Amino acid sequence: MAEEEKSTKSGGKIDIATINRLLVTGLTNGASDIHFRVGEPPLYRVDGALKELKFHELTPDDTRLIAKELLKEDKKSNLDSIDEYDATYIISGKGQFRMNIYKQLGAFAVILRVIPYEISSFQELKLPPVLNKIANEERGLVLPPVAELSCILRERGLPLPLTNDIQEILDFYTE
């Protein structure tokens, strides 16, 4: 049996061709995310709801193998030291995905978010027209609400301003 084709303890065969087939099927069925987690069959998120595939429940061996198959060659040897890993995964001519590999209760889990080749219009996304107007402004600065701004600053390890006044916040970070 080839290195990339392995039978798992659950009896199912998971190789890169099977993984790619699951991903492409997700794309054609309108999935925004594809989940691989222990104790569940692969899941597609379609219109916000998770839908189970007709597939065996994944074991820790399955999700480890999926994670390994999706990793770039230079990362595969360090698989066991990975707690969380983000990267892009591309199936040439079919689709591209934002991939997150992480450990959940000691086992690997993998979630892939579909990145469309074509960017949807404001109308297709059903966004309010005011957002289109804001996005097309030539000047100005769009700021998140102060509460969200403090979360962003905290994530980036920046000091938090001691005020809720937006002008004072801007002055604080531009001096």
C-alpha cells in the first residue's frame, strides 16, 4: 500500500484522493466549511447548518492521517508537536481553502473554510447598500466600535486606552 493510502482502525480508507473528493463535493454542494473531528463523520456547513456525510465516524487515527495528508511536506515530520496550524490548501483547478489543524481532547481536528475564486457582489452577499457606499469612499477611516477595538488591541498585545472617546484613542495611538 502506498505511503499516502492507509487503512485506519475504523476500517475506512483515507488517502489524499478521498480527502480531495470530500472537499470538492463540499464545494459543489455549497459548503462554506468542511469539518473533520473525532467521533463524527465528516461534516459540511451549508447555509449555517452542519450536515453529516454518509461516512464512518472518524477515529483519532483518521483525523491524524487527514492532518498529515494536508500538511506541507516540510511540516509532516513535526506533526506531533503541532497544537494549532493555519495554512492554505489548494486543489488545483477546483478550489482553495483556509485550513486550521488543531488538537481537541488530545486528537487532531481539521476545519477547512472555502475561499471562493470569485468574490461575490454586495447584492449576492445580501449586504445593506450603505456598506457598498462606505467601501467605495475615497477618503475616511472606518473604525470598529470601541468595544471591538479594545478586543483587537488586546489580541495584538497593545496597551488599552483608558477612555471611550474615539478622538482620544486615535491621539493615543498616533503620537
